[in-house]
Amino acid sequence: MEALLAAELPDGEGWQYEPKWDGFRCLASRDGGAIELTSKSGKPLGRYFPEVVAMLEGVKEPRFLLDGELIIPQGDALSFEALQLRLHPAESRIRKLAQQTPAEFMLFDLLALGDKSFADRPLSERRKQLERFHAKQRVPGLLLSPAATEHQTAVGWLERSGGALDGVIAKRLDLEYRPGERAMIKVKQQRTADCVVGGFRYAEKKKEVGSLLLGLFDEDGLLHHVGFTSGLKAEDRPALTEKLEALVGPPGFTGNAPGGPSRWNTARSMEWEPLRHELVIEVRYDQVTGRRFRHGTGFLRWRPDKTPQQCTFDQLAPELRPSELAELFGA
């Protein structure tokens, strides 16, 4: 089942709300033999998470099909970046990371158990079966995602999202499992930040601004590249290009700078122009990973009332800690 992005959580009877975890969606299965982990796109994940395979081998059921999310607690936070590091070609590197930062599996649906399939059963029944299954296992690292039918509880989760949580999912209690269909509703918490425009890139095949490169100052006064925004109106680009070109020059980014060419980007597409620290804009973002906006941001407005020095990392929403999660979900 896939999720349809919406602006607000639906209210009323017949809804179940669940946290949307900031991890890798995964189907875990065993059909009398080896454990298989599969991404939502159908790609095998088992070799990248050998500790999860080993953990699921401890499940006392010869046949099962589970839907859930792979997550990694790292230190006192949950790290999406640590998950991305697992997608490495070297088995030795993967096994080292599996020992250093072991992943856990957060369950939110049970589709088959033993010889019974529950995929065509309503969510209300599948959730009861999942809770019974999880209670019997007592396998470390196999977690049960919270669920609620109270709208206010879900709103509370949404207000705390942006770190460990990627938002909140709403599912119909009377609906069967529908693979590949957008049969759920996902709501994300949108946050804003004021950023320095530390540089820009020209649009491809056109001497006109294509994207603005965003920066934030750290405690040492260094400006680090944290992302970009490209949602600029076409009619505004000529005048904006002229304004930016008048500001071209050092210092640009004095900390981490935009990356260079890679297998996905050509030298031409990665060229950028540094700017003097004069312009501040407010952008909308959803997630932060490794002190960078994970996705492109949405342009909101210029902030001539803000000085560049006011644009610091401390305005970003902190990641939710596991101890806070325990409190939040009543664990």
C-alpha cells in the first residue's frame, strides 16, 4: 500500500493513525526457508541488513509476511543517514556497520502467518493479529509501531514529527491491504528556516538563475551549504539573475561547500557562483539529515529584515530522541 500526500489528517469514524517512520520501507518474509527482506520497489535488502535477517530467524513461525520499516538508532538519535550508508557494495563494510549501528524492524502490518493470508482482511483484524504475533515473539529489535484511533493523538504525533518521524499515516480500518495502490493518507509536518543565499547555479542551456544555494552558520561563524531551492517564478528570474550577478564574489560558503561532479552530475551541472553574504530567504522544508535538507526546499519569501548572521543551525527542528519516543507513545 502506498500513501497519498495530504495537507491535513482526516477526522471522523473509521480511521487508524500511525507514525510514519523515517526509515526504509521493507517487507520481511519467510516461507519455510530463508528470511527475505524486500524494498517497496521490489529490490532485495537482506545483504545490506544481515543483523535484521539474523534477528528475524529468531521468530518462532515457519511462514510469515510482515510489512514495516527498517530504522537505526545511533547514539541517542535515529539516523536516516546511517541507513543510507548500508547501501554499500562491500560485504565487509556492511557487516562492520551492522555491528556498529545495528538496525531494528518496526512492524505496522501482518499480511500472512502460517498457512493463513490476512491481506484480504480489514485493517482492524490485521492489527489485532499483528499485536498477538508481536506479543508472542519477544525478539530484541522487533518493534511494534504504535497505532491510535483518536484524532488528537495523531495530531500530537504530527506536531512532534520532523526527526525520527516522517509524518503521520491515516488508514481506513475497514480496508483490505492494497499493494501498489495509494490507499493511505500521509501528512507531513512542514517547517520553515531562514537561510543565507551563499551561491546560485545557472539553469541548463540558459544564462539565467536556476537554483539558489542555501547556507546556515555554525557556532564558529562558518557558513555551511545545507540545500537549495529552485521554485522561482519564471517572470522573476531575469531581474533576480541581474541582482545575483552583482553580488558574485567571496566569501560564498566558508564551511561545507556544494559538491562537485559525480556519476550523476556533470561538471557543467554542478558549477556554481559564490555570493557575498547579503541575501536572506525563508524556505519550507520537511526533513534534515546530517545537517542538510534532505529534499529540495520550497521558496516562501525574501527576508530583508533578517541579517545573514541570524541564519544559524539552532533554528532547525532537532531530531526526536528514542527516550522522547518512549514518552510520546506511552512505552
